[in-house]
Amino acid sequence: MAIKSEKPKFTAAQIKEQIKRIQSEIEKQKKIAKKDDIFTAPTPEEIEKKLKRVNSPIFYFASWTATVGLGGTFQYRVGIFNPDPTPVDWLFVHVWFGSGNIDRNIGTFLLNVDTRFPRLTQPDALGFTLAPSTAIQVTFNIKMPTTVETTMYIGNSCLMKLNTLDIGIYYDRGAFGITVI
């Protein structure tokens, strides 16, 4: 008996259109990024891979301060795009430090935490709602502890939807490196 394959989430034409929209948003964010910040964004091929996954919305760029002194504050900005035809609500971005980004298992990825650093979540308690084919940016101002060594640290971000009466949904992840001087 043949197993019926699951229908793709987006058609080839829809993927092409979403890539165009996301690339337009990326160009806008590149212009906003601070001169000395690190700015990363997926290539069209990487966007296509993200769109072919089961879950969306997705992270579509990240920008952050490359270095910070002990006790100083640095900025981490991340963009979220909703390619779905329906709005998504109760969205949050969670940020922490640890080497979890390489861990494919979501449960242990989220538990890989360097406890010397803060764990931060935005926005407020109600989250945000993202309309179809729209983007939003979330900015974190993170204070570097004075008790850590001067070296490079790995930051992680997780895009998730909370469900107040059931299990939430994991959507996407990102990582960034910050050098403490």
C-alpha cells in the first residue's frame, strides 16, 4: 500500500513571492542596522528551506553589537516574518546564553543555559500578533554581567507561540556571538 505524501505548505509560486517579500524586508533592516553591528540574514535558498518546514513564522534577520565591556549593555535585534495566510498570536522571543544552538533536540536546546547571564523574553505578557505576510522586529538591550571572563559567548534566541491552556509551539531559533572585552 502506497503512503500518501503530505501536501507542501506553500506552492513554488508562493515560495518565490514570499522570498521576494522577505528579501525586501531584509534590505530595509540592513539600512537600519548600526554601522559597527553584525548583521545576518538568510540567503534566498535558506529562506526557501525555512518556508518548506512545517512551522512558521520565521526569523529573517539578526543584528547585534559585536563587542561589549564587562558591565556594559549591548543590543540584539531580531526580525520575525509571518508567511502564513492567517495571523499568529501569542508570539514571544526568548534570549539566553549557552552553547545550545548546535543541539537539534528542542528540549535540551532550551535547557543549555549559562546561568551567569540573564534570560530574557519579549514582548509583554500578551505577546504580539503578526498578520499574514508581515514582519516585526524585537530589540533586546542586554546587560553584560561583571563577573564573567573576557572571551566570546554564544547567545541563543527562540521564537515561540505560547498556548495558555495547552502546549505551545516552537517556531524558529537563532544564535549570535558577543565578545566581552
